[in-house]
Amino acid sequence: MRLVGLMSFLTCSLLASTVLSAPLQEEKVDLTLINKIRDEGSSRSNVMETLSVLTDEIGPRLTGSPGLKKAGIWTRSQMQNWGLQNAQITSIAPFGRSWTLEKASLRMTIPNKLELVAIPKAWTPGTEGVQRGRVVYAKLESEEDLAKWKGKLDGAFLLRDLAVATPLHMNADAKRYTEQELIDLSNVDFDTPTSRAPSDTLLFAKRQEFNKKLLPYLIEEKVIATLHASRGDDGTLFVQGGGSYKKGEATGPSAIVLSAEHYNRLFRLVEKKKEVELEADVQVAFEDEDPDNSIDVFADILGSDKKDELVMLGAHLDSWHGGTGATDNAAGVAVAMEAVRILKAIGFKPRRTIRVGLWGGEEEGLLGSRDFVSKNVASRAESNDPKDKDAPAFMRRPTGPLTLKPLHSKISVYFNLDNGAGKIRGIYAENNAAVKPIFDAWLAPFYDLGAKTTTLRKTGSTDHVSFDSVGIPGFQFIQEPMDYFTRTHHTNIDVYDKVQKGDMIQASIILASFIAHAANREEMLPRKPMPAEVIKH
């Protein structure tokens, strides 16, 4: 390379380096503020007490149930006591019927006695008292299958799955990220899909269509209950919804999930053509919709010179019913509440208003955050595509122009926490290259706490998607995986004991710092390009 060429190359490289590094150098980090946050969050933390109330005292918080209403009343009151303003509960109705599990027992009586580990799926009926019957396995996946078994299932407990493999555990159930895994995570992977493919929606719709025929069939055939194998093992039950929460839609008989080991025993006996008899007593409470049972909760720390602009943080308040919803997602709620408690306790005065949102209906498709966004931020018309008719809202493809509403220009950012109870290791920047150097600067004071990774990768299935999908910067933090997907996510052991205090304190401190710095920045956080078709309100 000639000298002139070399000098030009070096000059261009220097300029490029200056341009790339300038945002990081210019981003202000208030270390005095961080010192106060760290001291309050580590020395006088309330986060585990908040978690205990939500899990041990209030318990499961199924959307549409009295449990979620109780949680809403308590969280609103608690944030008011901490000095937050505009604390309010907002209904996201119409949702559907209220459902509460009152009692469930399932036992084998023949060939011998065994108390079975089992929990009914949400929104499925009870057994109307103690019921006894034989166990049958029947493959019911087509019209031909229904015809084959017609008249043969009266008074039966129906096995709906094949036996489940229960391999030996050779690795620990819980893990933390290694440094190499975080490096790998920081590299963008364009080959991994970030949203559901159209084929997923089609398959879901096909199953829904068949279920509309299957459920009345099972009632007509007088099946006592359907039995389902949990994907977990060692007594862990992964249990979600089974019936429809929509009024007037068929629910079928009681649907009961069994531990893999107990289900497999029943299946093996039936395969050997042995007589197997069960006794069940499932009691549930269905109620007509109460708008106060399907809710979001909000509270503010009011801003000053930029008070009309918002910095938002949140987590979902609802849970499934098998455990007490500790890691999914009372942990996220407790951390979000602790973050704003810390800021109030140290007397922080934000320029922008800080608003915490605790969402209902997340487990049914981000319903609470979608309700807030569609009413206040931006909305699209519902899809008219027949393929989307039976798919839940979160699986439908965006259609039509985006209509902007008053808060669209006022929300600087939304931060979410909903990947278990593991500590924060970084943040997903959602392909927003302009925020990466900002987040890098904000994470730098927390390297000693293990938080140092900003990745441009996108992540899904949490409430930040409701904001990101309409052009608002919305982000989910990278959290330690722990035993979230192996043991606690939607299971009967999603309880307080599975949460580590140190991780919760760390996450609360970092979240408090992020929202404080976002609130006091001179500019709102940079946004990605908006969709081509936009209608301003």
C-alpha cells in the first residue's frame, strides 16, 4: 500500500472509530446516583418480602380469577404507600369466565392403591363429585378415530398421550451463563426465527378446529376425564389451560395433567391389557366475567421538566395455577416494584415520568400490555384472514396500517423482566443499533455484578413485544436461565423457594439504574424505523 493510501486508510479508520465510539463517550452515567441505588437496594431491600406476599399469601393469579384481583389491590396499595402517584387498576375486559381450582384428587384403586400426582388444566370442569371408572387409551386425532371409538368410552378415564420418556439426569437442572455463552449471545444470529412461522398459526388453527368437534364428542360419550402426561419428570407438573375461558364455548370433561412417572405407569398397565380403575374428585368454581378480575396495575413517579414523556418498566402479574407463579412472574413484578421503591427511597427526582405497568393476561397472549398499547399508543385493525380466525391475537400476523395514538410520541422506552428469577446478565437491544452504546455505558458500572452483555438479537414472548411491534423501544433483559425451563416455568413447583435473594437484589439495582438514566437523559431513546404505513391520530 502506498503512503498516501495508507494515510487515507488510517484517517478513515480514525474517523470511523470516532463516530462509533462517540455515543459511548458522550453518554452520561451518574455514578453518584448509582452509589445511592446500590446502597439502598443491597442494604434495605424489600424485594423478597414483596415476592412472599405475592406467592405465599396471595398465591396463584390466573387471569380472570379473584386471585389476580387480590394481587392488583395489594400492589396498587403498596406502591401508594411507597409514595408513587396515580396508582390505579385498569380492567382489560372483556376477557372471559372466572375459574378457580377448589380441590383436586386422583387415585388409583385397581390393581392397587396409589395417590397420583395430578393437577387439572385451567378452565376445564370438575367431575361433579367423586367419580370412579376404568382407564382407556384411545387415539383420537381424526374423524375416523372418533367413529371407531363411538359408544366405547362411557365412564372412562381417557389417556390422551403416549408414554413419556424420562431419561436419566446427567446434567444439573439449573445453570448460569458462562462467559463464552454470553459472547455467543452477543453475536447476532439471522438464521434463528424471532417470530412464529405462518405454518405454526395454521397448525394451531387446525387443532382448534378439531377440538371443536372433539370436546362435545367426549361429553356425549360420557368420558369422566381426560388424562395428560406432563413433559416434566421427578414429580414436576407442567400445567396450563385446557378449556376455553370464553363464555359459551365448549370445554369438554375435566382435563387432568399427571406426573410423567404416574402417567407412564397407567399407560403400561393399559398396554398390558390389565384392569385399571381410578377415583377422581375435582372441584372448580366457574363464574361469569368480573371486569375487576382481569386487570392491569399502574403507578407513577412524576417527572419535572419532561413530565409529559414516559419511561416505562413492567412485568406480568398473572400466573398459572399449578404453583404460586414465583419465577413466572412474581419475581419480575417484585423486581419492578423494588426498582421504583428504591428510587423513591433515595429521593430521586426524574425529569420524565416513570410509570410501572403490572400486566394481566400475559399467559393468554400478552393481553394486558396489548390492551394498554392498543388503547393509548398505537393499534392495527384485526386480521380478516380466515387462517387467523381461531388463532389467539399474539399468533396473528400484523395487517393494515398502524394508527398512532397520543402516547406514541411520548414513551421513551419500556423495560421488561420476565425470563424467570435469575439475575440480569445484560439486555436484548432488539436490532436497535443506536441504543447499544447507550446500554453498554449503563451496564459498565455493573460489571462486578455480572451484567455486561448487550446483544442486538431480538427475543420474544414477553410484554416488551407489545411495545416493540408498534415502534416503541421495548426491551427484555438477559437473565440467568437457572432452572426456569427445566423445573419452574408453568409448573407446580414455581414457588418462592426456587428464587435466589441475591439475584433479585442485583436485578432490582440494575433495573432502577436503567430507568433512572432513561428518565434523566436529555433525549428520548433512539427508535428503529417505523413501518411504511402509518396513520397519525
